[in-house]
Amino acid sequence: MNFCPKCGSIMMPRRKDGKMFLVCTNCGYEMPFDGKVGFSEKTKGLKKIDVVEKEHNILPITKIKCPKCGNDKAYYWTVQTRAGDEPETKFLKCTKCGYTWREYD
Ligand SMILES: [Zn+2]
Ligand SMILES: [Zn+2]
């Protein structure tokens, strides 16, 4: 959240002439906005592999049989393949051999 340096009210991002600005909701004070605060565009265009790599260390483990080596534990995560109206795809990665596969319901 950003606050106005002039009056202390909340500032909202607004696009003007192709650039982002923060505009005070109270007094109208404007200042340039570098877009790094993370509003709606944060997860847009993120490739699947980015998600996997980023969350790799904190993946939960589920009990499921690896189709390759027979190990019964695998990390799992879900990926939203497209827009919100499509169901998430569940991916699994064997804790032993590292084999990765996706689960279909
Ligand atoms: Zn202000
Ligand atoms: Zn395995």
C-alpha cells in the first residue's frame, strides 16, 4: 500500500500516457509509479516452469505411487493452465527418482 506524502491518504495506481502514476484519493497528488508494488499483473504470463522452480522447495508431499520407480511419495502442486474458468492441473514429482507427471481426474 502506498500513502500520499502530502496528506497521508491512500494512493491508487492509474495509467496515464502509457505510464503508471500513483494518485492520492484525497488531495489528487500524483507521483510516478514503477509498477513494482505488485498489483493485478503479478501472476500474468508466468510460465509453468517458473511456478515449479519457484515453489520447488516448499512443495507438499502426498502419498501416491510413482509410475516409474514404485516409490510411494511425491511432491505435488497445481497449475492454473489458462483463465480462471479452467480447472487446475495437478502435477506430481517423485521424491525418490524425480520423475514428474500430471494427474488427470
Ligand atoms: Zn494526498
Ligand atoms: Zn520415482
